[in-house]
Amino acid sequence: AMDAKKGEQDRSTYHRIRITLSSRNVKSLEKACSELIQGAKQQQLKPKGPVRMPTKTLRITTRKSPCGEGTNTWDRFEMRIHKRVIDMYSPPDIVRQITAINIEPGVEVEVTISGN
């Protein structure tokens, strides 16, 4: 009877947690993802993901010439933003442990916690 009660109480502290990682660099993003998932698996959690969201491509087209004279030549710059989403059920303090360790430079990590 004691074990069942403890299990129920543990379940109620579990939250649905979504970790959103975004970066311009795919390699560092994938590395951060795999480290997060490895950390989650060590805590006996079952993470879902990384789910790859569509890449945002920010484009800027400008004239090469600073003064507006000469042939109309254009520069096309683009910045790609890659995004990964990882979902898991766990207590918030464990997620804090997992996310505290390993953030690569240039990778933005956003953690949203919703109740059941």
C-alpha cells in the first residue's frame, strides 16, 4: 500500500516538458540535442525527439555598390535558423539538472513546462 501511494505522488509532480533548441550551426545544435537526450536517458526518462522543425531562412538582398553607381550587382545573404524540439515527462528539478550542464555557444535553449 505504501509503494502505490508513493508512485501516485511521484506521478503528480511530473510535468510535460518541452525543450526547444535553436541555432544557426547544425553541428553544435545536434551535439547539444544528443547530450540532453543522453542526460535524460541516464535519469531513466523517455525523451521524445529530437523533432526537427522546418529551417527558417532569413534572406537579405542588397546592392554591392555603396554609392549606387556602376552596374547593378546584388549580394544575397541568408541566415538559416535550425530548430529542434525534445518532449519529456519528468519532475522540473530533474530537467533543471539535465539542462544545467551542457549548452554549446550559439545554441539557444528554451524550456517550457506545462502541467498534466
